[in-house]
Amino acid sequence: MSSLRTLRYLCSNQRSLSRTWTPRTLSRLGSTAAGEFTSLPDIEPSRLEVVNTKQPKQIPAADSLVFGHTFTDHMLTIPWSQTSGWGSPKIEPYGPLSLQPSATVFHYAQELFEGLKAYRQPGGKVTLFRPDMNMKRMNTSAARVALPAFNGDAVIELLKRLVQTDKHWIPDIPGYSLYIRPTLIGTQAALGVHPPTEALLFVICSPVGPYYPEGFKPIALYGTTEYSRAAPGGIGSFKLGANYAPGVVAQREAAKKGYAQNLWLHGPEHHVTEVGTMNTFIVLKHADGVTELVTPPLDGMILPGITRDSTLALARDHASGKAVLEGLPEPSKFVVNERPITMKEIKQAAQDGSLVEFFGTGTAAVISPVNKIGYLGEDIHIPTGPGGMGPVSRPIWKQLVGIQVGDIEHPWSVVVTE
């Protein structure tokens, strides 16, 4: 298969890419995303240059942190060009990027990003949560917008070096972490819609506190039918900046109506897709006593979230009896399904009492419980358990957070430094 045909196949088959293509395979594409298959240099951690800041910033008090507003002393940058491949990685003082006004990122939204966290565990050990999944998804997104592929394992090693450099920024307080934002942009200084011949991968870090500092507070959603987040064959399943800006107006409209977030609905039957910028989960209790955990399938319009995948993995392990989670229904009475679900089904379940809970999942909050959905002029009320979380979301949240903070040993937790 030619490189161009390979790229087209990858971009048209998100399910195949997200489940079967490895970072190593993607890295072999080299600069395919820019139009040609070559054997140009990939990212090489051994070439890393470190320039430490001479003006370290004062670290703010943990209780003053606002998500995404404070950044550490250093950042990672890795340039790429179609002629020379990936250049030398550099850890340098956090600061402005130098870009031409004609850079393609400004005019054609050739940009993608990821989000993951570093956690300080008991004894001072620092870990990442499933960074391989972020790198896999980042390469998937790069292929979709004709940006260069890269070796995800190499970037993980560089992320570790960056976190090691600024690990003192991670508050030594339960619930706090270091949010990491890898980003890839097209930087070629030229107008015209085409694959860029130059790009930049950079990573910045931000210390953050717990998403719910005063405990879980269920949120109210507005079932948005006036706007669409994604469409078949579009970019909904990729983590691109272009997916987020159009949602700001819809979010503002939901807030005016008194709701915290949008519930994105699709098509004439109002299929449930995502909660704001989170994946969606619904819990139903059937007449035969079986509890069903439902999430919409990865149909090309829904982002394959890492927390979504982790939630499904834990729930399926429980349902199979492989790894039973305390608090969940007994495995023989618990099923997990990725299937389409409409607001008609959710409304009916709320009316007949079979709707157990509704929640969103994502990196920032892990799990966000929902207590109300505004839909076509009326509110659908959703049960919430003690403390705001329901009987399925709470045990899963407890397990996920336990892995992240080191209370539970698990291969998803990747050591940065002991």
C-alpha cells in the first residue's frame, strides 16, 4: 500500500487505528502526514538538550490554584521539518513561542493536543497514568490533520524528563497533580490548504488541584439540539482544537438556561454522544435484576477517552469475574455495553424508575455525576447516591483514583521517578 493510500486508510478508519495500530507502526510513516514516506529521523531522547531557567518562579499556594492558569518553569519543544525529520528535543524555560503570522496553525487549525497527569505518590514517587494511550491517540489525531507521526515511546521518555525537572511543582497534598499538555502544531509560514512542511511538538505543565475541592457536586446538563458537536466522517473522534472552539457558544447558551454543561445529542432520534468535553455513561436496572452500564460506541463521532477506556476495562473485568470491585453489583447481575442510546430511552427509564445514574468521564474530573438533564423544555431528574455519586460510578472512581495516587498497584501506573 502506498504511503498516501495508507494515510487515507488510517484517517477513514478510526476504529481500526485506535485499536490495532501501534505507536511503532505509526512512527514508520515518518513524514507521511506531510505527503511523502521517508526514513527521516524520528524523535530521539538521547539528543535531548536541557536549558534550566535562571529565573525560577515562585510556586503559588496549592489552595490558590485555578485549573490551567499556572504553569511550571520549563517546557519541552521538538521541531519537525519535511526535509530533516524530527530535530533535537529541548527542555527550556517556559515562555513565548516564535511563530510567523502566516503559520498554518493560525489559518487552518492544524493543531492537536493531549491531556494527562503526573501524580505524587506516598514516599515521593511520581507516576503517569497510561501515557501510552495518550501517545497512541495523539498519533491518530496527527494522521487526521496531516501532521507528522512520531515514536510515542520516545515522547513518553521525554515527558518523564520534563516532569523530573519540574516535579517540585506537584503539590504534596492528596488530590493534587501536575496536568501535562502535549501539543502538535503546523508551523510552516505559508498560506494554502495543504500538509505543512514544518511542525512543532511542545509540552507544558500546570499544577492543579482536585476538580471537586469540596466534594462531588452533581451537575445539570442541557440536552443540546440546536448545535452539533460532530458528524459522521468528521473529526469528532480526534483530539483537535477545532473540536472545542465551536462548543463554547453552545456551552454559553446552556449556562444562560441554568445548566452546567451541554449534553450533545445527534440526529433526529437525539442519540446521546458526549457530556461537554467528557465521555458519557448511563446505568440502567432491568426488570430481571441485571444492572447495565452503557456508553455510546466509538462510531467516529466520539472521542476515545483514556478514562472512558479505563472505566470500561475495570467494569468488564468485574463483570467477567476477573477482578471484582467491591460495591458493584455481583458479576452475574452486571453487564457492560457499548451501544447507541437515545434520549427517548433515557426519559422512559427515568419515568419507570430503571435509570440508576448518569455520569461523564474525563482526565480533569475523572468522573462527573449528573442529577438533571434539560430536554425539550422539561427536566429529567436522575438519581444520585450519597456524596453525589451513584452505586456504579463510585466504586469505579475509587479504583481509578487508587491506581493514580498509588494506593493500588497496577500496570497502568508508569513510574517517572522514585
